Amino acid sequence: MKVSEVMTRNVRVINREETIRDAARIMTEIDAGIVPVASDGRLVGMLTDRDIAVRAVAAGKGPETRVDEVMSAEVKYCFEDEDLDDVCGNLGDQQVRRLPVLDRDKRLVGILSLGDIAVEARGEGTGEALAAISRPGGAHSQSDARHH
């Protein structure tokens, strides 16, 4: 099974020039703690609720802070035509719960999450990935995962 068969399409993104207040509103609307940062259809970063809390609020930055000041610029991703089992192994190995999905022109086409895999692939591979992500020591941030 390919990543494209289970990923979430039509992903909400934010532009790097927008504010963390805008990002928080998007996260609220989509009920997620992460939003991809894009420029001209290309993925340039990821912003998490943790980035906002730690890199902005804890550092004394206000809600008008630009997304690109606190986003994770080193983005881990997978390709839509990759084998799902291989990607599941990487999710677990790197303790990542979700990955942006790119086409071979490196344009953002979706997001792959453990939830997508569990629902659409009937849980194949998610047990091992979830166990690896949940092992003692805690999950790593998005920026700690392997990237291409």
C-alpha cells in the first residue's frame, strides 16, 4: 500500500509571514497541534503548538510574532509514492506521529498521521510504530525525525 492511499489531503497551511496568532486559530479550526508552513506551494517548515509555547510565549514573544521566527525549518517528510510499511517503520524509529507528504516535485500534497494509518489501513503497522513512539524517554519533536 502506498502513502497516497491513506494520507490526509487538502491540508491547511500557513504562510511564513503570518503570525502565531493566525497559526493558533488554524490549529483550533482543524483541531490539530501542528500546521505546515508553505511558500508558493512548497513546504518550508512546520509549526507546532509546542513551538508557539516554547519558542514564542516562554521567550516573551507576543501573538504578532511571525511564524518563521518560531517554526521548525528542518522538516522531515515522506513521498506520496513510498511504501506505507517503510514509512510506518520510520515513524516508529524516529518517534514521529505525523509527517508531511510531498510529491516528487517536492510540493506538499498531504499529511500522514498514525490516525490515518490506523483508520484507513486497518491498523497494519501502527502497533509497532505506536509502541516505538511511546517508549520511555518521550516522543521527539517534529524536528528530530529523519528527513530526505
